[in-house]
Amino acid sequence: MWWHDWWSGSAGAWMFFAPVMMFILVAVCIAAVFLVLRAGAACGGRYRRAVDILRERYARGEIDQEEFEKHRRFLEA
């Protein structure tokens, strides 16, 4: 009888706790994917911005083609 009372009492707690933990796990996974994708986009954005600045400097005549290519290859590495 004691075993049956313990089991029925704890089952109610698990029925509440398990879905809450599942929700937290799914939320953490979604947040991790979001942060990884955001970090990847930020790195790509910085590269594109640097190349755009390099192109602008080349277009204004501040640097020659040789220097432009050297810096572009450095950014791609």
C-alpha cells in the first residue's frame, strides 16, 4: 500500500515536470541554433563590409590594383 501511495503522488509531479523540462530543452536548442547562425552571419557581414571598403578605396584611386588584390586575397584567407 505504501508503494502505491508513493507512486501515485510522484506521478503527478512528473506529469508537470516532464513537459516543462521538454519545453526548456527545445527552447535551449532553438536559442543555440539562432546564436550559431547569427554568429556566422556576423562573420560573413564583416568580410563583405571589408571588401566593400576596399572596393571603394580602389574606385577613389587611393590604392592601385596590385594593393587591392593583395588585400582582397588576405581577406579571403
